[in-house]
Amino acid sequence: MSNRCSVCGKDFQSGNLVSHSNIKTHRRWKANIRTVKAIVNGASKRIRVCTRCLRSNKIQRAV
């Protein structure tokens, strides 16, 4: 399953892990994704949403 937000499309970010001796290795940072029940098109559905979208109320959560 992908680690992508279904609202904003946020995915992983890539960059370098830099050691004390300045050796660079490639690494990835995953998005902070949560599975929540939300109302989508009038029906309750489980979707994967990043915590920034949850915090800014971009979705309407189902009970």
C-alpha cells in the first residue's frame, strides 16, 4: 500500500543522510499518514490522510 495522502497527494521526500565524516547516503522520509473514516461523496469511507490535512480540517470525519 502506498504511503500517500489521498487529499493533498503528499508522498515521501528524498535526500541525503550525512554522517560526521561527511559521507552521504541516500534516504527517504515518509509522510505522516493516518487511516481515518471520513465522509466521501455522502458515504463513510476509510481513507489515508496526512496529519496536516487532518489538522487543517480538509476532510469531514465520520463517526
